[in-house]
Amino acid sequence: MHVLTILDHPNPKSFSAAVAQTFHQGAQSAGHTVELADLHAEGFDPLWSMADINGDGEGGGNGGGPPPDIRAQHDRIARADAVAFVFPLFWWGMPAMTKGWVDRVWTWGWAYDQLDDPEVSLQRPRRGLLLVPAGARSDEMHDRGYTSALETIWMGGTFGYFGFVRRDLVLLHGATGSAARRDALLARAYDAGKALRPVAGCGDDQGKRIPS
């Protein structure tokens, strides 16, 4: 499998960056190839603009196709059998860079068909994984309903519309804790990479319509 990881953190020495690196080490130990999209280091522009709107609808709408920087992201995804996201839990959601990446990259006519069936992905089957460092405790998030809310919004909603026939949310609780705690979380990230397995249809270059 080829694994693409989308990393969102402005600090290259952050715990999130360490999670992405360790996750890749685990994936490589299982024989997978890896690719990192470090959004801040690469200067990705998350601002949804008229250029994006004008490019919408490729293959069925009235647009002329996405801007060049978005085509480059599409090419990355086309190579991938699994897509992982690493970003810190930020105000009980995803940081703006990740949200902007989704807004701009998952374009109409490429990721979905707004007119024909917006509930169905145009992408081939892939494995999806979210590795999300969180300062909050697991019991705190569960008792207050935050965990179930994120699962509904992200796993059933946002990431449920992109052909991820299997998708998992790994919340790395206590990421601001002790060194021993952070080492344990990095071990979880390594194990998540090592445990990656293909899903049905991975490697099929023919696009498929996958129910969300």
C-alpha cells in the first residue's frame, strides 16, 4: 500500500509532527510506502476562493477544473491507497489548515457529484485514518459527549463522503502530559501504521462510486 499523510501543525518539532513520523515508521515496517503532505511547511493556501468556485463541476458541472495547487493534491491522493490525517484537536474541531484543505481539495466533479448524487463518493475505495493528539482526558471527552460528536461529524460526515470504506478515529488523549504518556501515544501511532491493511478495491485505478 501507499500511504499519504496530511500533517497540519506549524511547528516542525511539535508532537503532531512526531506522531506523523512515528506512524510512517510503523507503516514502513509493514512494507508500505509513505508520503507526507506537511501543509504548513509547503505553504498550502487553505483559503477557499473564487478560483476554486470557478473550477467546480469538472466532469459534469460548469467549471474549468481546479487550480494547479489543487491538481497537485489530487495527484497525491491518486497515488494513495490509504490517507491519514494528523492534526491537534483545536477548539473541539480540526484546525483551519485542515478544514481549508478539505474545502479546497475535495472538489465537485472529482470527490463527489453535487447534481447526480451528492451522498456518493466518486473516489475509489481507500483506507482512512485520523490520528488526533488531544490534551483532554478520554473520560472528560466521553462524559461530555465530545467524542461521540466528533465521530458523528468527522467519521459519519466529513470523512464519510470520500470513499473511505474503512475509517478510524484515533484520539491520542493526554498529549500534553508527561514524557512517558507521550511515548505511549507515539507507540500507538507506530502500531496504527504497522497494522494498516488494504481494503477491498485498494489499488484499483478505476474510480468507483462508494456509498458514504
